[in-house]
Amino acid sequence: MSILPTEPEIVELDLASDEMLLNMGPQHPSTHGVLRVALRTDGEVVTGLTPHIGYLHRCGEKIGENLMPRQFLPYTDRLDYLAGMNMNLGWALAVEKLLGMEPTEKARHLRVLVCELGRIASHLVAAGGYGLDLGSFTPFMWAFREREKILDLFEELCGARLTYSYITVGGVTADLPPGWLRRCADFLRQFEPVIGELHTLLTSNAIFIRRTAGIGVLGPETAVDYGCTGPVLRGSGVAWDLRRQGEPIYTRMYDGYRFEIIAQVHGRYPEDEPYPAVPAEAVLGDSWHRYYVRMLEVVQSMKLVRQAIERYGQAKGGIGEVLKPRHRLPKGAAYLETEAPKGQMGFMVVGDPGGTPSPVPWRVRIRSSSFCNLSVLGELCRGCLIADVPAIVGSLDVVLGEIDR
Amino acid sequence: MADGLIQHFGVYPCWHWLVYLTVGLVQAGLLVAMVLLSVAVCNWMERKVSARIQDRLGPTRAGGRFGWLQSPADGLKLLCKEDLMPAGADRMLFRLAPYISFCAAFAPYLALPLAPGWVVQPLRTAVFFMLAVTGLEVFGVILGGYASHSKWALYGAMREAAQVVSYEIPLGLCVVTVVLATGTMDLVQIADAQQGWFWHWHLRNPFLFGTFWIYMTCATAGTNRAPFDLPEAESELVAGFMTEYSGFRWLIFFMAEYTTMLLLSLLAAILFAGGWNGPLPLAGWLGLSADNGLLAAWLGDALGACNLLAKGFLGLTFMMWLRWTLPRLRIDQAMATCLKYCVPLACAMLVGTALWTFGMRGGFSGKAEKEDRGADNNVQVTILNSQFAILPGPALAPRLMPEGGRNP
Amino acid sequence: MSPILWHSVFFVFLAALACAFAVAVVLAGDVVRMAFYLIMSLAAVAGLFFLADARFLGAMQLMVYVGGTLVLLAFGVMLTARGSLSSMRSGGGQWILAALLGGLLLAVLLQTVVPLGMRERDSPLPATEKSARSPAQGEGPSPALTTQLALGLLGVRTEPLCAGAAGPTPPPAPAYLLVFEIISVHLLVVLVGAAYLARATRPRTKEEALGIR
């Protein structure tokens, strides 16, 4: 594929007389945010699609040039607002990479703990919202009921349900309150059967399979070309997870933890748990597989949380020395990608190139996983029916907060 | 009933019309009241059932712990809403569409017997009439979608009309299967053929059992309930043909949907599950028949009506359960289900029922001879044999069954 | 005070509805409204059938005409009613032609119906079948008359029937088939016209699509 951009496909101009231009959004009763999708349809068949973004643009990157890294932390919460912990982690690690800081062991395990709980919470929204897009109202409520419990745990921990600012540069902001670990373990214990219920209502449901299997098939080469990451990439059969294959500053966080990378390799998914079987109609890279990867990742995250609870109990030391507010950033740049629930989130922080040490970065750049995942939507939707578009958008699990920043 | 009143009170001939009018109005009023009350109960039930399925509580404040006043409260709120009409809408059609839907949904109740003696207009071709009128509801949908002057509304209207019209075929086939097994289109006779214990119901016939499930699927699809509610799907089309309707007009559409659901449920109960005959022949045991006087007959009818309504509401609960459990089928998948699965299965059930009835003639309960009665004159009414009505108006007394109607 | 002939009252009411809506079909400007008025007119005719106690036929009318044919018509109208087609105004010449044809049809119908009615009034035929109900106030034509009426509209001469009185009705004359054939050809013409009107015109080049000449 050439690196020169091809002529952008502007759906609105290339309209034949019997084709219709339809707009989905920006307000429509879907959980993904303010996304506008312009569709060119011939009857029910979609012949072209262009997503229009920018409705949630809040100049986050520019604001980063005026704030110190610790001040910028709450802005990262609002990127992927459904997985704030993971956003905090990405930013904190990027700044730590620039400064050469290393968190303590206790902070490392705490970070794993909350990030994996955040991953479960994000995937619950993805699964429940996906059911809602397809007309299944009940799994949405059940998924959110479980998510509420996670949010309650987070509220106890840092005082906020959605915008945590908990993981900060140098460590975490506070230690666990007493009894929190027991409550977390209780939550995990009662959560396991709920996953089975969600499988019954969605994964193995014949109508769900008919709506998602074979829809929006994404080949692995196309996925890599468009820069898709996370469950979208793993759903196409590419076993790539930054928690194992990323930079050492990130992967050392998961050193010693045992978990599987969920992707279909050589025709099989990892078999460490009794997962529901893959139906015959599902094609690797279709919406069903992307959804399935998320459901299996939830189980893996649960395993990680249990291990983190154990290792936190054994760790000694403090929760880390938090960066002093007016600490001057050195000259240089640091870019780090982490495995967020929706894909690879990259944060770049650049110190002043002129050499004047300043506590405020020269440039902040955020590489959004959903942005690249959404860019493949035009390819996926060509030739599908209008009713398949929400199914495909839901399977990509985009959140406009991080696309628009 | 009107004749009885006239004779009893010795009304002057010039006032007969007033008696008929009053009786007609009272019966119509009772029917409207029953239907609207059922719709309100349906609405409350939907919220409670959906809430419990979704692991929450539902309305708990309006009118006490169970929120039973929620439906009237919602109705009152909708009455007070602003009456919006889109700018380019066809005003007359926009206004009329909900009422057409509701009238088409309500009219079949005229022929629906709640008990052998309780039917507004007993028709020998009741089932056919009900199917015919229920099929008119699609007009309200098409006109509503068109008159809204909105691309999305028209899309939704077309899809819904296509779906409803397609599913009328297997629905009709299922009904025809029962008519074949019973030999009559009269609902009173169909239900009376199932008198006795619950094993006398039509469900004992394995083919009719299968037909029952196909019927419930087609009924769910015909009223655009999930999993067949793509025309009203929220994620793609906002609300389909109802997008531009708000307030009271939307309430009428909504009532039409519930009315049709209840009608099809009640019809299913009569056709397949014995109608007003309960699982045990209680009326017979308690002596609630015409032989023991008017009060006993009335009580027997009331018991039957309660039975029928209970079964109807069970069917409704089943439809609601389906809605809150299953995802939505795409429109082409819904049409494929109709044409590739429901129609062939319904035809197979028809053939099977014909063979079963033939083989079982004179079988289990000796009620087979009922199937022959009335088979000739019901189905072959032609224009050359038509009779002109002598007396106008509704609710001539049930002419086919003696009062009480509990002939063994 | 003479008893009110309720049957006639309802008949006049429903017939007036049917005629009024039929006139509205002709006079309406918008195609969709025309379809709607036609629906109402045919529903009124179904009401007339119910009034005549032909309940099966009334339900059949509702199911086939209103529920089937008119749904199809409404679909077709709605999908093709764009631009020039959405308001159909006829010119003056077409009005005169239509009035002429309508007048001719009315003359044929009256010529068939009125002599029969006059004959019935002068020498009422014995009824071949009596209804199960007690004949109270109000009258309707006897069944044998409807037989003659139906056959007369089909073009079969019915005078020999009057002398014969009771007995089974003769089978319909072959004229029935001609009427069916005419209807079938008419429907075929309608279908062909609809297909022609609904053909898609695809622009051949991108310039055409963008409107550049």
C-alpha cells in the first residue's frame, strides 16, 4: 500500500440518481458518542461510508502545552472516559519514560490491579452496548450492574467513578483503603456466573450470531495497514498484545503475571477456561470474533486481578514518590504505547527542544486507538446492509472522547 | 339482548331504535373500556416485566409500592405534550394515520367472544373477519410514515409494511389449520370444541401444537415486537415510522400495538388453548350453566371470560419476555424467516393436521361429530345466497347458541 | 308514526360515503390522498356488504381489496410519487372524456337495475329462500331478485327466470369469463406501466452525476 494518501472518498458528492445519502448521528441512540456517519446507499445496501468526527474535540493536546504533567492527568481521564485508569497509566508511563523514573513494586501491582479492573469495566460497556445496538436490552442492564460494582470499588479508592486521576507520574495517588481487597475478591467471585449469563444471552444466541457472524470481516493485513490494534486486531487472528510485546518500561509491569493473549492462533483460541465454542458461521475477523475476544479478555483480566491482589499483599514499600509539581522536564521526547482496552494508546511528551527547562511540555501528542480502528469502517461497511452498520461500529468499540481528544 | 329488553319493558315500536342504540352504546362502551384498561395494564406489565428481567424494579412510586398508577400518569403526561407536526407533512394524513391504526386494531374485538354468551357481534366467519381487519393496520403505518415527510420515517414505514404483510400469510395459514381441524370459522364453536379438561384443548394435536408456536412467532412479527421490531429500531432509524409522532398521537399508535398484541393473544387462546374453557371443567362441577338459571349462566360466562383473559395475558407476557431477551433480526433475516421457515412449516402443519384429523375422526373424546356440524353453511356463503338484514344495529342475541351455551 | 326503515338509512349513509370518497379520489390533487380516499371508499363498500348480511364477502372485500390491492397501490404510489407524479391534475379535455365514460357506465347500470326494480314492485317474486330470522319491520329485496340482478349485470338475459320462480339458479353465462379476461389484461397493463415508471436512470459518467454538462 502506498504511503501517499489516495483521493478521499467523499460520499456526498458521488451520488447516482437512485442512491440515497443518509446520515447516522451525530445524535443517535447509540452508546458510542457523537459520531456522524454519512452513508451512501442503494436501497438497503451501503455503497460508501464516511465517518465524520470532531464533535467532541476539546483541544486536549494544545491544553497539554500549558499544563504540567500532573496537571494534565485529569485530561487524560476524559480521553477514553470508559477506561480512565488505562489512560492515566499511559500518560504516567510516558512521562516516567522521559524522566527516567521507576515506580515502586507496590505501585506496580496496584497499577496492574486497577488497570485490569478498568479493562473489565470497559469491556462490559462494549458488550452491553453492543447488545443494545442489536436490540437486546437485557445484557446491557446486567453488564452495567456489574460495572457499577467496579465503579463503587474505584469510588472507594480514589473518590471518583469515572474520571479517576489515580495513577500518576511516579506511582499512584493513594493506597488501598482497608477491606478493599476483600471486597474486590468478593466482586470477582460473584462476577464469574454473570459472564456465563452474558454468553447465553449474546455469544451463543442464534439471533446474535446471525447479526454478527460474517459481518464486517477484517483481514489481518488490512487491519495492520490501517493501524488497528487491540481486540479489533486480535479478532482478525493477529496475536499482538503490548502487555507482552511492548516496550520494556511497560512490559515489566506485567513481569511474572500469567495470562493468555486472546487471539485465534492456528484455528484455536486459548483453552485455559471453558469458553463457549465458536459457531460455524463465524469467520475470523468478523464482528462476532471481535466481540468474542473482548469477552475472553474479561476472564483473563480477572485472572490478572487475582494475581495482583496476591502480589500486592506480598509487596513491601510505599506507593511511590509522586513527581514534584514544578519538576523541570528535560530536553527530549518520549513516546510510549500501552495496551488500553480499546487498543494501543500512545502518549508522546516532548520537553522544550530549545533547552530551557520548563515544567510544562513543549508538545503533547496522543495516539488514539479508536481513531485508527474507526478509519477501517469505510472498508468494512462496503456492500453491507444499513442494519449492519451499527453492528460493525459496535464491534469496533470506538469512543469518541479519545478520537476527538 | 335488545329484543329481550323490548319485550320485557313493552316498549312502543317508535322507541325501539332508542333501545337498540342504548344497548349498542353500552356494549361498545364496555368493549372500549375493556380494551383501554387492558392497554393500561399491558403498559404497566411491560415496565414491570422488563424491569424484573433486567434485574431492577420498575415503577414503584406512582400509586404506591407497585406503581400501578404509572400508566394513567403516562397517559396524562402525553396528553399535555405539545402537538408537533413536521413542516412538510401532509396534515390530514398525518392526523388520521394513528386513528386508522387504532380502529383497525380495535375493530376485530367486535367479533371476539369472551365467553359463549359474551360477544358483541357473533359472526359465523369471525376468524376470517378478524384476520381481514387486522391486516388493515398496516395502512396507519404506511400513511404515518409517508405523511411525516421524513426519509427515515418512510423507510421504517416501508419495512414495517413489508414485514406485516408478509407475516399475514403464515398467520393466516395457522388459522386455516385450526379451521380445518374444527370445521368452522365461528370462534364460539371452535372454543366449544375444546370443552372439558386441558387435554381436550387443541394443543393435544401435535401438529396444532407446532402450529401454535408458528402462530406466536407470526403474531410477534405482525405486531412488530422484538425480535422483529427493526422498523422501530432505535439505533438506526430513531423510531421508524413513529419518529415524528409525539404526545397523544404516539399514544394512539402505541395503544394500537398493544391492542393488536392482546387480540392475537386472545385469538391464540381461543384457537389453540381452549378459550374460555379452563384446564379443569369447573363450570360443569359448580353447575354454572344455563340449566340452573340466568345468574348461574352469567357466572359461568364470567368465569370463562376470566379464563380467557388470563390466557391472553399469559400470551402477552410471553411476547414481552421475548422482547427483553432476544436481539433484533435484520429486516432481510426477518423476511427470510417468514418465507423460508414459517410458511413451509405452516403448510406442513396444515397437511399434518389434515391427516391427523382424518385419522383421529371418532378418536379420543367422541367430540369429532362436532367438527362436522356447521361445516357446510359456514364456509360457502356466496353472493347468490345472501340475506338482507332485517334489523339494524349491534348485538342481536347470540343466535347460534342457546343462552349459556354449555351444551355437552 | 310509521317505522323508520333503518336498513335504508344505513344503506344510504354507507352508499353516500362510498360515493363521496369516490368523488374525492377524482378531485384530490395528491396521489397519496387519492389512494387514501380509495381505501375509504372500498371500506364503505365492505360496510355495504356487511349490511347486506354477506359477511364472508364483506370480510373478503376488506382482506383482498383494502388489505391487499390497496396496500400494493399505496406502496407503488409512495415509492413513485416524486416530483411531477405527486400531484396529478387532469386537463379540461380529460374531464369531458371521463364524464362521458362515467355517464355511459351509469346508463348501463341503471338500464339493468331499474327495470328489475320496477318489475319487482309490480309483481313481487315468491322468495326461494327465507332467512332464519323473523321478518319484522323493514323490507329488503327477496333472494331471487338478487340472483337476477347479478346475472343481469353480467349480461345474461333474466326474463325466463321470472316465469320459472323457484328452483336452483342456472350456472353463470360465459359472459363472466370475458369480464375476468378484461380485468386480467387491465392489471397487466398497470404492472407494465408501473415497471416502466419505476425504472432507475443511472448516470453514465461522473460528470452526469455531478451535474456538469
